[in-house]
Amino acid sequence: MTRTIAVAVLLCLASLQGLTAEAQMGARAPDMRGVWNPVVGSGGVYQIDRPGGKGEMEMAVVGQETVEGKPAYWFEMAMSDPRSGGRMFIKQLMLKDGDRADVKRMILQAAGQQPMEMPVTFPGAPEPQSRQSADVRKEGERVGVEKVTTPAGTFTCEHYRTKDGSADVWIAEKVAPWGLVKMTSKDANMTLVRVLTNATSKVTGTPVKFDPAGMMRGTK
């Protein structure tokens, strides 16, 4: 593996632990909050506003599998890759377990590279990296029902505020897969700009297993 590819993978690893590729430039992306309600083919495009600038992220449910006898869904995110000018894709197989959503598999494809099957947790990473809340209503306080207008349209939303006051979230049931219409926090804001239908996976090629030893050798 060349040094360039190895560095790109290192950036991707950070993305999988909660940072977008754009966040590598200094700003942390907002944590995903909402109500997990997957519908295959449905998703949205979001504008992310941070102190360091604006970016765009696309998310959609692109497939379904059975895991442990239960339905699990492939959730895919697409974001810009500042090094190549292309896009990076992160694909997670998510299984709902009570009020949590577990990531069972993870595939990453950097712009122009072969997709890689990644471990769902990394040494030293906190547990929530592969297990997250599936319902913001369980950890927030209901503010009320409000009309929210975005470039995607006008939505009747439930407004929730996290108990620690760190974020406000506006959710609408008809917006899949997280119900997220708008979110504000101290670090960043997310706004729905377009609803997606008939979305399919943008990951191409056969994933290979991630080889950390080979990657590190390539950085020398």
C-alpha cells in the first residue's frame, strides 16, 4: 500500500469513529441523533454548518439483511474527500436492539480506491462507536410540535432537547432513516436540503479485509 493510500485510510478510520472527512480539517461533525426508522431506498441530503465552514452529507438506507434472526439495514453515508476532490462512502450494517442501534459490519471506500471491510471498533475507542442511541426521545426532553421549513420543504416536527442541553433536534416520522429535519448544537448545525427516494449503494467493487499491519508498513 502506498503512503498516499495509507494516509487516506488513517483519515477514514477517524471518520468511522465519529468524524467526517471534512472534520479532519479541524471541526468535529455533529453526532447523529434522531429516531431510527429505516426504509430501504430512503434518505436525505444535509447541509452541515460549522465554525470552520459548510459541507454536505448524504445518508440513505440502501439494503436489508437478516442478522441474528432480525432485520438489519445497510446505512450509507457519502461525504466529500478533501484530498482527492471526490467522495468517501461509509456503509454500516445496523441492527436495532431495544433503544440502541448496533453496527454489525462496516465498509469504507475512499475516493478512487477499493472498498475495505473495517472492524466495527478500534483499540482505545469508546463503546458508543459501534453502539448508539436509536431514539433521541429516550434521552431528551420534548419541547413541543413545530413547523420547520428547509430547502426540502415544510415539515411538522417534534422538537426535542437533549437533557444536557447540548443539542436541539427536530424530527418528522416521514423523513427516513433518522427522522432528522434539523439539528442544532454547540459544534455544528444540520439541515435537510433534499429528500432521497430509490437510493442505492454507491460503494463499488468487492470489499477486502482491512490490514492494519500492511497499512502501517506503507506509511514508513
